[in-house]
Amino acid sequence: MSIQYSDFEKVDIRVGTVVEASLNEKSIKPSLVLIIDFGNVLGLKKTSAQLTKHYKPEDLIGKQVAAVTNFPAKQIGKMISEVLVLGFPDEDNQPVLVMPTKKIENGGKLF
């Protein structure tokens, strides 16, 4: 299915730095709660993601990740997820995060 470039422009994908990460103890499926700093653009946002196969909470602190920032907030278990972190599936269909290879200013928009 083809889309127009104007459709792509509607998806607000930005980079942010993980400032807090912990196991989501209240989730049915193993997941992590991330607090991501999107700088002056959006500030701090929270999300829950099923990342436990490849990532420990302490390993994500200080890492930059890409996320969709303009979806409506979504209830995930007992928390509200404000952004959707992006990843690609590995051979077991488990997410591998999209991360820039160089430091980007928090809040930078994908183009």
C-alpha cells in the first residue's frame, strides 16, 4: 500500500534520552517502564514496552531512542503510555530498539 508524503509528515517521530527505566511490575507481559526526555519540545514522557529480552533497565539509562510522540495516550495495564518507542523484530519477533548512532538533540524530529 502506498501513502503520500503528507501522510508520513503526520507521524511525529522524535528522539529522546531514557532518563529512568524499571521493570513494569504491574504488566501481564514482561515489560519495562521508560521515562524519556524529549527536551524543550515535549519534556518528559512515559511509556511501557516489551523490551525485556534484549534490554535491562540499567542498560537503557542515557540511551537515545526513537518514538512516535503524537499518538493519543494509551492505557497499558495500570499505567498510561504517552509515546510509542520504535523497534524492529528480531528472529523471535522481539523488539530491537531504533537508536541513533550519533548524539542527537533531544526532541529532534525524524525526516
